[in-house]
Amino acid sequence: MADIAYRTADVDGLTVFYREAGAPDAPTLVLLHGFPSASHMFRELIPLLADRFHIVAPDLPGFGKSDMPVPGILSREQAAAARGVGQERPVLPAGRGRSLQARHPRR
């Protein structure tokens, strides 16, 4: 079974908690939870995917163990969370917003 690391990253002044597993050089799969939830919902899925992917599952700002942001646009916060956990190359998004990403991949 894959080891899961529990980390935090400073993202635009917020502490974002995330779970990470798998080889960093494998394709990255970012698991985004829905409302009202947290990365904890992926605790059983992460080990099943970590042998093929680099898994990053953040608690989006305002949820789980991440800081509560100042009221604003959540999608901007989600993008900042992905940047904050060191994802500089393209990632494979997974979660409730995936259908929007598939329809508008450049947004």
C-alpha cells in the first residue's frame, strides 16, 4: 500500500493542507473534493491510484485543515491551491469540476 504524506503549503498567505502520494515524476492527478467535504473523502482511493500517478489531494481553502480565505471567488482559490503544492507542469484534474475543465480546457 502507498504511503500518504500529509503536507501544507503557503498559498497567497493561506495555509493549504494536502495529501500526497506516488512518484513525483509520474503524471500528476489532482483530486478536488466537492462541497462540503475535504481531501479525507479520497483516503481509500489515493492508495489505489498512487502506483500509477502522483496524487495530490488538497483541502480547498475554507475546508478541512486548510485556512479560511477572505470571501472571494473560490475558483481563483482552487487555482492557487494547485500552484501552491508545486504543480508547475500540466495536471490531470479530477473531481466535481472536471466536466467544466473538459469543456473549457484553457480556463
